[in-house]
Amino acid sequence: AERLWSEPGGPHHGSPDKEPAVRLRVLEDAGRSNVPFTTGILLGIGESYEERADSLFALRRVQRAYHGIQEVIVQNFRAKPDTAMRGMPDAELDDLLATLAVARLILGPSARIQAPPNLVDGEYGRVVDAGIDDWGGVSPLTIDHVNPERPWPQIERLAEHARASGFELRERLAVYPEFVKRGEPWLDPRLLPHVEALLDPDTGLAREDAVVEGRPWQEPDDVFAARGRTDLHRTIDTEGRTADRRDDFDEVYGDWADLRERAAPGMAPERIDGDVHAALATAAADPTRLTDDEALALLHADGPALDALCDIADTLRRDVVGDDVTYIVTRNINFTNVCYTGCRFCAFAQRRTDADAYTLSLDQVADRAAQAWDVGAVEVCMQGGIHPDLPGTAYFDIARAVRERVPGMHVHAFSPMEVVNGATRTGMSIRDWLTAAKEAGLGSIPGTAAEILDDEVRWILTKGKLPTATWTEVIETAHQVGLRSSSTMMYGHVDQPRHWLGHLRLLARMQERTGGFTEFVTLPFIHTNAPVYLAGIARPGPTMRDNRAVTAMARLLLHPHIRNIQTSWVKLGAEGAAAMLRSGANDLGGTLMEETISRMAGSSYGSHRSVRDLEAIAEAAGRPARPRTTLYEEVPAERVSAAREADGHLPELLPVVDG
């Protein structure tokens, strides 16, 4: 209760860790980080019944969202001498019983609810009947250090009362059975064998005959030892998964009913009845003068108004960057898909025990970069899952391995999510980590993990694991240390045009401050295998109208700050990409050579396009094509020649994709 903390004389006044917002954020962060957490409420310190209920409802909201609360302790206050509250009366037992019963009703049958047995005056049966299922820690050796005047009851006496109430008293471990059974990521693989040695595998409770003894500490194997489906980039279309969702679908991603309620506003189409004709006139005269109301009207444009909008954007594109359609000869290298982040839009992430899980060795990463160089590539784009065994310095090793094998290759790698992971694991600041990565060979970073830069939407998509402010901090810091980046937006799920507008406005302001963005990339949501779609929450991706409107408005709203607008043939196909080239886009992205993330999400447009394929897409839009570097500079003649000579001949490890 905020009142008990903020008001002078209150029981929590002056105690910063008792601030309700801080305590709830800790519970949320623990859930995000997959740490089983204990929480609870203390009765009889001056709170009202309403404040008790509010506290329980707040805990329920956190648990539904993050599934990280393993137990809720409902404890009655006992006054202590020599404290400021020594004159407060002890909480009444009936108050405790009523609150336990209400807690059970609010938190539900699966919640673990505990009451300290040494504070209930021997009324064990009544407490059990009120709804608890746990007595907490009961020690035959140590006192209760918080309530030393209250000795623990004998365990045998608790067992007798449990039998009288129709229950059996069983010993558990410090981590509750459901978390033990979940295993990773709730238990570190180095700790799991030690826990399993004490565990009854059938119940997840403590094994009565377990021998308590020290066991060797097992560090994980070399994370860069090649393992799993390292051929996934070739075989995902023909082998592997046999179902559209994982067995632990609900446990991994959260409470779908709660999410459905939160996402409802994004599912219902909005109508904006602004003056589209006046907005079109402003856009044609000077797009920098578009108001938010005018921009929203244009983002909703359809029919002839949409055609006019795309024509205006295409004219601006011609004035700013000319008619050339640019592309880059690049190879995607997704070095691991092992990830426990649990983003609800992602079909790429796998648990290490999943059939499709893989991790590449450093040699395999370097081999793929060398193969790409041999066929004319000027860039490798490298991203991976947040592997629990991956040390924060591993990213440096990856960049260094590529640069040592292929000194001339530009390393475009590591999303802001990976940057935060690396910095957190090393204890370095984001600035220091990026500086070290640059020294190791990193040339620029992808502005992915942006999704929609609105925390309301991000919470639904990613459990809030990379807030907008953190994404912005990583990108702007990268620009400040001399690492440029792309910028992206994934749309067509639980978002609305007002979110697109806010996202584009934020990117424009960032570019004004740093000038570090090389391009803006439109990323239509691929829904087919995305958990948030399978749960019935997200839309089935954007419509062609959406794609045209977003591309055109990106050109207008980012002008004159971001000159290059990229469309994605991986997500839209050749015809869709050509349509975006007529709607304000000027870049086709890369040849890719391999692509796993969109394909695992359900994209059917393949993972490679030859130079001739990309030139054909540009020709379909009535435009010439030319290669570029990551930073939109001219490609050396030797690289152009190598790409031409090898065009259509992919490295041995890669699939040949028709069409």
C-alpha cells in the first residue's frame, strides 16, 4: 500500500525497498529473468481491508504475466519490544484466516499459499481449512530469527494435524515442484543435477531417502561446440517440427486470457475520419509539416487516396535518392537459436533440448563468412538467441573469428537485446561493451528487436524484456561510439496506425540527435507459427494496404532524416517487394544466402535471392539496380566481379531456393 510507505509515521516510511512500485518491479524482473520468487503480505500493520485485497490482486496480475511467483506468504504481525510499533496490537487469528481464504479465492487453486505455523497459536487445522498448502520453513535446529519468542512446532505435530484435516505433510525443496519440473531456464543446468539428487521425480518434492552430500560442480560444455540442428537453414522446410506449437506453450509465454484482454484494443480496427485530401496536399507540398492528425489520416488511407499517397512518397524518393534500387550481397548467420527469452511473436527460439535447437561453433561461423566472401559478399549479418550458457564476451569472439578469417568482411551484428545481454553478463556498461565489440571487429549493429517502440505493445509481444527506453539507449550509444545501425519496425500484430506513427516519430527524433541510422526497414509480421497468433491474440499479419501505407509514410515521416527505406523480399515475396518500390522504398536489402528466423515463423519466400533475382524485382518496378555496402557506399570493383561470377552458385552448405 502506497500510503503505508509514503506517509510519515507509517510502518514502511523511509524504507526505500518497501515502495510498492519497486517491490512489484522486482517481482516482474524476477519473472522476466526466470527466477522463482517468494512474496507475501503482512497483516495488522495499519492497512485497510481494501489495501489487503489490492495487494493480492496486484500479485495475481504479476503472476499471470510472468509466472515467476512460487509462493505467497500471508503472515500476521507480532509486535516487538524496542521497535517503533511495540504498542501495536497483534493481528487477530480470525483476521489471518479470513485473509488466507480470500487469498486462495483471488490467487486460485494452483497458487502456493503459506502461513508461518509458529504464529497461529496451535490452530493448525483452522489454518489448513482456510486454504494454505504450505507451512514454510520449519527448523528443528534454529530459531525463528524474526519472531524468536515464538518457537517452531514439532514437525511430527504438524504431520498429525495434517492427517486430521485429510492431508499428508511432505517435505519440499527450497524451489517448488513445478519450477523443478520446468527445469531450464528456471534452474541453471549446473545446479539441476544437485537438485535432482534430492528430488522425488514423480512429485517434485524432496526424496525422503536422499543422501545429502557434496557433489562435483559441473560447468557447462564449451558453448561454441557445434551441436544440434546445424543444418537447420537447409532442412527446416522438410524436417523437424511436427506440431504448430510447443508442449509448454502456456508456461513459456504467459497467461493468454490476460493477454487477450490487454491486446483487445489492437485487434479492433480503428477508423480515423480526418481530412485525407488536406493531408495529401500537405504531404505533397512539404511532408515535414504533417501534423499527427494528418499523418494518422494518411496511415488509414485506402483506395484512390492510398494510390495518391504512394505516388507522393515515390516522387519524394526519386528527389532524395534517385531511381537506383540498391541491394547488398550479404549472408545471414544465425549462430544459435537456443533462447529462453519467451518473446510471444517469435517462432525461432528453441530450448536446448528441442528437436530443432542448434548452436554453431566459432569455426563454423567463420567458415560461413569465408564462403560468403568467395561468392562476392561484403557483409555478414549475425544474430542469435539469448543462449543461457553464452558468456557476455562470446559476442566479441564471434566478431573476432569472422574478421580474422575474412579481414575485409563488414560485421553487421548483435541486436540491442544481445547488446544488453552481453553488457549485463560482463558487468560492463553498454558504452564500454559496444566499444569492446567494435575493437573486436564489429562494424555496425542491426536495429532489430524494435518491434513497435511503444511499451504497451512491447509488453504483449516480449513481456517487456527490452523497454523502449533501453532500446533507444543502446542504439544512440552505438551511434556515439561510431557504430552505425539500421532501424526497423515489425507491424501487423496487436498494433494500430497510432503506434506506427509514434514509432516513426521517435526514429526521426533519434536520427536528428545522432545521424547514425543507415536505413529504415519495414518488417511485416509473419504470423503462421507465431505463438501470439496461435493463441488467437494477434492479427494474421498486415494487409497489402497496410504494407503500402507504412512504406509510403515511412518515406514521408522520416524525411529528411533517414534517406533509405528498405523493403523485405523475404517477408513480401518478389511481387510484394516490387509494389513497395513503387510506394517510396529504394532498397531491397540483401541476398541473405541463408535465413532461418522468418522461415521458422512461416515465411514461404525462401532464404536466398541471387543478384539477378534482385535486379529482376527492381526491373518489375521499372527501375535499375546497383550493389551497395552496409553504409550505402560504392562496392569495390573486385567484389562486384566476384558476385557476378558466382551469381546463382551458392556455397555448399546452403540450399538452392527456386522461384
